[in-house]
Amino acid sequence: MRIRHWIFAVAASSLVMASARDPTGRVVMIVFVTGLGEAVFGTAALLALFQTVGALGGAKGLAAQAHALAATSAVLVAAAALMAAWLFAGAWFVSVTV
């Protein structure tokens, strides 16, 4: 890492710590991290869903189709559970902070 990366990291962390002193700043940071996590998890789930639907389309035989359908169902359930848990964790952090 170059010195400018360290300077940027120190400046960014100082802004985050300065805004964390106020309850409004803490809520903003929690909402931002929660939203960013939802976007990342949603994108990853969508990519995994495209992959499993593609496997369903390319399946040869009934057993392969059942396997691909089970994988698609597992991706949908896991993604919904993970995103709901992340959202509820963010809401809990906001309620604890305020």
C-alpha cells in the first residue's frame, strides 16, 4: 500500500468515528451497512439463482432435473433467510442504538 492509501484510510475512519458520536450518525451508518449488505446478498443470490436455473435448463434426465430444482429451491430459501436475518439484525441494531 502506498502512503496515500493509508492517508485515505485514516481520513475515512476519522470521519466514521466522528459521525458515530451522535446517535443520528450511528443510525445512518447502521442503515448504510444494512443496505449495502442487502445489495451484496441480493446480487449473490441472483447470480446463484441464474446458475441453478441454467442447470435446470441444461439437465438431461429426470434425476438431473430434480437435482437442479432442489438446488434452485435451496438457493431461494437460503437467500430469503439470509437477507431477512440481515435486515432484522440491522433493525435490531437501530433499536438498540436509539
